[in-house]
Amino acid sequence: MSPRTDVEAQGNFLIPNGTFFAELLIFLIVLGVMWLFVVPPIRKVLAERETRVAETATENKEAKTLFAEAESKYREAVAQARGEAVEIRNRARAEGRAILEQLRTDAQDEADRIVAESATELRAQADQVAAELHEAVEPLAQSLADRVLGINDRHAGSSAGHHSERA
């Protein structure tokens, strides 16, 4: 080979020489050391992390189901409480209406009793007044009838006249 070819071979980076093989050997040793000492702890950490993520996902699903169950129980309890509240309110309204109706009935009975007592009292007073008027009007009517019929006692008439003059 001519010196020119050696220069060409040394200057060509595509043709491997001893440094390339030394660098390749060092790279493979570093790669082996990393594969033996660095990668296993990283894999272990990644596996633990993956396990924790899976556990967290499982716990998350359980928590969601528990939450859904608790929420459904809560909704049922609220619905039941609302139903009981409606029932209590309806009972209270019915009791209020019954009490109101009872009070109206009692008031009407009391009013009827008072009206009946008043009517009885008014009838008694009317009978009494009629009797008093009858007693007061009867002598006047008799006297008037006697005058109209001409049965006038002169002596009674003159004494009546004297009584009126004295008054």
C-alpha cells in the first residue's frame, strides 16, 4: 500500500480501528453494570409503584361503590323522612280540621242553646207582659164597654169626676 492509501484508511471513519473496539468494550461493561446494579432497583420501584397504583384503583372502585351505596341509603332516608313529614303534616291538618269542626259544633250548640233560652225567656216575658196588660186593659175595656152601652152608673161617674177634679 502506498502511503497515500494508509492516510486514506486512517482518515476514513467508516473503517473501525482499535479505539472503536475499546470504546465498544467500555460501553458494554457500563451497560452490564447498569443492567445488574441500576435496572433491578428501578424495576423494583416501578413494580411497587404499579402495585400501589393497582391497589389505589381497587380502593377507588370500592370507595365509589361504598359512596354510591351510602348515597342511595341517604336518598332513601331523605325520601322516607319526607314521606313521614308529609304523613305527620296530613295528620296534623286532619286533627286541626277535626278540632276546628268540633269547636264549630260546640259554638253552634252553644248558640242554639242561648237562642233557645232567649226565646223561652222572651216567651215568658211576653206572657207576663200580656197578663199584666190583660189585667190593666180589662177594667178599662169594661169601663169603655159600659160607657158605650150606656150602663153608666151616675154615682160612679160623678165620683170619678170628683176624683179627677181633685187630682
